[in-house]
Amino acid sequence: MHSDFVTQLGRSHAKQRTSIGDAPVFKRPRGTERLSSDGQQWFSSVIEKIQEMPAPVGPPSEEYLVEVLDAYYAQEVIGKLDSVVRRASGLQELNPKEVKN
């Protein structure tokens, strides 16, 4: 679940850096739907407390940003990888001598 939180933080920072719209909506990490009703209630209360926390003062460190943005963009690439491979597999082979520059 740690990686899900890191990915969410990266998603939040990516949205802040690239959008003029609203703040991103928090997505529940994978597996939380399997929690008991008490567990889901506890998890929701923790998320609410985290969202109510004041924003840190000053810009985040470069190391932190690299970690969370890397996690976010890696997750996006992994999500698109199947379709990229499927499309590339359907292409005809090209003879390099026939390709014009």
C-alpha cells in the first residue's frame, strides 16, 4: 500500500505542476475494498485527517519530488504498456533499406 500512497502523492504533485484546475481527487489504494466495514471506516477517517492537515511550508525537496513523480509516471506507463505492445505487435516488418529519410 506504501507504493499506492507514493503514487497518489506523485499524482497530486503532477496535477499541481501541470494544471490550473482543481486539486486531484484522492483514489483509494488497491485492496481497501477488501477491508471490513470497521477497517474501511478507519481508513476513511485517516484519509480525512490527512487531507485536513496544513500544507507543508516551503517547496518540497527535489529528492521527494523525484520519488513521487517517478512513481506516478511509472504507474501511467505500466497502465499503457499492454496497448503499446499490442499495437506494435500488429505492425508489419520494415526493411531498413526501403525506408526513406
